[in-house]
Amino acid sequence: MERKERSERTIRGILIPVDRRKNDDVIEVAIETIDGEIYLVSQTGKGDKLKGLTHHNVLATGAVSVNKYGDFVIKVKKYTLLGPDDEFEQFV
């Protein structure tokens, strides 16, 4: 369960699988930033679309909250897939 405190943020990182089914389908993803922060991606909003894009760089904007375990959770409102040579500064 997520706490109600939310703030809108834009983060950049790589989509990583967090949970998979037995047949190896990804069912949950997170965004790992260059600073090593992990943001679990909420299944609501655009989050469901990101499950098929693991190991891609992404710029994501959305409401960030902290769940009862102390994990950051982002409800993605919009995202942009980035190439490996994209500089973060051009998106800030």
C-alpha cells in the first residue's frame, strides 16, 4: 500500500525487471537511476506499457510516493525512450 504523500518528479534511468512469471514474462519493472536509486513503476498510469521495454533508457515523469516498505513508487504520467547517447541535460 502506498502512502498518500506524492510529489511530481522527472527521473532518468534504465528499466529493470523486478518480478517475472515462470515463463519469464516480466510482470513488474523499476527504473534504476544513475545514482543507484530504484523507483518501482506503478501498474497504473503508463506503467503497464513499460513492462515490455526492460533494459531501455527512459525519461519518466509522474507522481512519486513511498510505500510502506520505504520504496519509491512512481506512477508514470509520461515517458520518453532514450538512446544510449542521449544527454540528460537536454531533457531537464
